[in-house]
Amino acid sequence: MHGSGLIKVFLIISAISLLFDWYVFSGLKTLSTGWSSKRWQCIVLWGYLIVSVGVTALLLLGFSAFRSANGMQPYHEWILSIFLTFFITKLIFILVLFLGDIGRFFVGLFNLVSGKNNKQAFPGRRKFISEIAVLAAAIPFSSFLYAMIKGKYDYRLHRTTLYFDDLPQAFDGFTITQISDIHSGSFDSMAGVQKGIDMAKAQKSDLFVFTGDLVNNAAFEIEPYLEKFGSIKAPYGQFSILGNHDYGDYIEWNSDQEKAANLDKLKQHHKTLGYRLLLDENVTIEKDGQKISLIGVQNWGRGFIQVGDLDKALQGVPKDAFKVLLSHDPTHWEDHVRYHPTNINLTLAGHTHGAQFGVEIPGFRWSPVKYKYLDWAGLANEKNRYLYVNRGFGFLAFSGRLGIWPEITVIELKKKLQA
């Protein structure tokens, strides 16, 4: 989005937020009417306005940084996240209050029609409606606070076992640890990040893969964490690919040369981490004289940068080889991989983050991201061509996670027994 378009979006959202403030203020005024302490009434009413309007003002002041040379930093994400928390909280408060006001309107209309045309025809707002509104609004407010303080570093381990007819026998029980979407520019807790790294290392998998978006925009973002993520090792190596954010497309650069230099520096950081960066190429993983092919493509995503070349990456791969593909965006699998003439047994992706918000309980899974992506988390299968979408290690824009927690994936490959 261009700068002028971004300004318009922020101005519209800010105007809506200020209208919300006016309506919420009226509800809080009803709630506080009759309090014995006028001081507390003033603190609640004017304290709310000062904080809420102040957050909106901070958002407007900080919007220009979102496409600056350094991009969105953690404190910008905190401002945006606090704004979203207030916005959703106010929305819930208003919905409850509005339902009560609609009720008052129809009662008043009935009174007028029935001849009770006096000053009391339209009843005043009842205090208990405002009380219910506060209780309802407290649910998203407390949930979003948890998401920002604890949820974004509440790493979860997802284990999946997959069975294949054509898996070489030597790789029966072979394990792959996957992380994706580190987004190092968003981190605000070294200790929180270390929890996820320790979980990944504790799996002691045979192979480690990272499926893109090492940074939000700029190569320097990963530099404080090079030693930490570089400590993840696996007997059969560490491999990585690029994601859409790694190309630096979402911020302004002084020149094309500066942008290219940033990408070169990021590629060097992969090497420093001990990751073999696969750029439309493949490597052979050998165990006990048997082999599988690991293939990595640059980003290809529906609606995003499309530079990945699967055919180039497959060059030299035997047709009957067992193939594992690293491709950042699951739409690549949806649009190309699952229909490709070459059978690719397993694709590992990320990108969606599961929207960092949703519900996952046994038998039910929902996130708003499902309306954009067919496959947005976990396992998909098309005629024994598997896709696994990692929910992401880090976070972006919203400095939190709620319901869709950061993920460490472990895939175990098993040889399917012949009947």
C-alpha cells in the first residue's frame, strides 16, 4: 500500500475509534451516575478518554515508521496492538450498549403510539446495561493482554507421523524438526525466544528445516539472535529457504542497490546460523547408503512475490526419489505442487501464522485466516501428496498470539508396511 493510501486507512480507523470513544463515554457516564465519590467518577470518565484518545494519537504519530528504512519495530507493534485491544474492547462494549438502546427506542416508540406522549416516553438508559457491557468488554481486553504478555511465547509442540510406500527403509523413523516465520524484528523478550529454541533443540531430530521469513524486513533484525538460533543443530544438517518478508519489499529503500545488499547480507546470516539456504535447488540426504531429496524454492505465493522456480529446483532429482520440498507459502502447494507431474511426497510451509488468533480444540478449529487460505495450519493431503503448514515461531504487526500458539513441528517419516 502506498503512503497516501496508508494515511487514509489510519485516518479512517482513527475517526471510527474516536466515535467509539464518544459512545463508550456515554455508557460509562451512565454506569458512574450516582456514585458517592465524584472524584472516582471523574477518574473513570476522563481517565478513559485520556488513555483511549492518547493511544489513537500515538498510532497516528507512528504510522510513518511502518514503511521507513527500519520498518515496524517492537514498540510500534506494541502501540498497534494496544490500539487493537482498545478498539475491539470498545466494539464489544458498544454492541451491548447499542442493543440496550434499541430496546429503549422501541419501548419509547410503543409509549408514543399508545398515547403516552410525555417526557418519560423514552426511558433513560438503565445502569445494569452498562454493567453488562463492561463485563462483556472485559473478556476481549483481558484475552488480548494475555496474548501480548504471555501468548506470543507460549510455544507448542506439534508431532505428526506420516506413512509412505516409497520411503527408503533406512529412513523409517527419520525425524524432521521444522520452524517457520521467526520474524526476528518483532521480538521483545530474549528469554521468551530462548524457550522456543530450547524446545526445538530438545527434539533431537535427524534434520532441522526453517521455512522462511527470518526477518520482518531488514537483515539486521536477526543479528542479536544469530548465536541462539545457530545453536540448533541436527545430525543430517540444517536447511532453510526465503519467505516473502525476507526480500525487503515492505519498506522503503534509498536505492535498488541498498535493497539488494540487504538481501545479500541476509543470505550471509543464514550461513552464519549454520543453515544451508536452498535457492531453487536440491540436496541429497543419505543414510545407510539410501537417499532422499530435500528441495528448497524461493518464495512463490498467491498475491505475493513469485520468484520460486520449482522446475529449476527439481533439476537432477531422480524421478523415483523420495522428495521433501521446503516452500514458504502454502498456496504454492495448492496451485502447483500437488498437480505437478513430478510426485513430491511432502511439502513443508508456513506463512499464514494461523492469523495469530483463533480457536483450536479437539474436533474444531477456526481462525479468520481460513477465509484467505484453504490450508492454513497443520496437515493436508492430496492423493498422498502431503502438505504441512507450520503456525509460525514468531509474530508480526499484532504483538501477541491468542488461541493459535507459536509452533515447533516434528514430522516423523515412517515406511508403510505392505499388506
